[in-house]
Amino acid sequence: QVRLQESGPGLVKPSETLSLTCTVSGDSISSYYWSWIRQPPGKGLEWIGFIYYGGSTNYNPSLKSRVTISVDTSKNQFSLKLSSVTAADTAVYYCARHIVGATMLFDYWGQGTLVTVSS
Amino acid sequence: EIVLTQSPGTLSLSPGERVTLSCRASQSVTSSYLAWYQQKPGQAPRLLIYGASSRATGIPDRFSGSGSGTDFTLTISRLEPEDFAVYHCQQYGRSPATFGQGTNLEIK
């Protein structure tokens, strides 16, 4: 059974960098593409970006200047860094697996982690 | 980017009823790469439909999807108590992938 688990600080100060990690179990991270997706409270979902185990990435242009996604195959993990955060970045952050190739269709999701941006 | 608009925003219905949810795209969705997800409070979204009309693994046949181009629908033929949730549409034919704002299906 594939499981994804997000981890990281639940509170980040404005202008600082949000850092989250997704740990994958039950599957090799090298077999699929992996994405980060977020959902502000009471709002819709927003795709942030994806990574493949070789390091190739694709980011949402709306966030591209502030986002870095990286992978650690030895730990079966991938990570998100979002710099210069503001209150607008407060959201539940999900990691998710692509169902096939780079196609941005997601079959397995983590439970999500709420990150609040506040001083 | 392709903007998806879902309607209605909220729908109040009773178990046993039939419901149709709408998702309209600002541009034609490539190859009908349109998906529907179900999300319950405090949970991650669950994939229901992909390719506009194909059910994901384990999804009951009371869920069906249709449409092409810019207009898509999700139909639940007979609502079960566990179907009351938020439904999101998503296009994955063109980057960036985008989602609708969701339709909240609530018990009447």
C-alpha cells in the first residue's frame, strides 16, 4: 500500500522560507513523478510543481520564482521550499503521486499539513 | 492557464436523489484530460473520474462523467450518505494543471 506523509513546521513567519518534506512508503520514489499541491482555507486546490527522481522539475508559473522542489532517493523523500512567504501562502499542503508519467493526474495523496504564515 | 468554473457552488440534496455537477473551462481541454475528485472534511482528495468519463479503480458505477471541449459534468445517479462531500474538477492536459473552486454537496 502506497503511503505519503508530509512533515514540517506548522507555523512560518512572513518573509521566511516554508520547508516541507514528503516521505513515501510502499513504493520506490524512482518509479513515478511527484507533486506538491496546496489548498488555502475554504478555497480550491492549486498545483505547485512536480519532480522526477532524476531531478527534472516543472513549476506553476505563478509560484516559479519562489519554489524549489528536490528529491532524496536514498530516503525515498521529496521536499518543497517556498521562499518569501506571506499570509496568502497559508494553506494545507499536500504531496501526491502522478498516476502515470509526467501527466498531472494524481492517484495517491498525503493527508496534508496545515502551514500558517504569521508573525 | 485554463480556468475551471464549477457550478453550483453549493447543492443541498437528499439521499437517493440524482445530481449533476458542472465544470466549464475557459479554453478547450486537451484530449478531454479532465478529472473529478471527491474530498471529505479533513481528508485528501480522492480520484473519481479521469479522461472525462473513466472511473478510477474502486469507484462505484453510480459515479459517471461526461463532456468534452469546455463543458464537463459529473453525475451521481443515486446519492448515498457517504457521497456528501466537496467535488473538484481538474484539467491536466496543459501545464499548469488547474482545479475548479469546488462544489459542496450537502445533505438537505
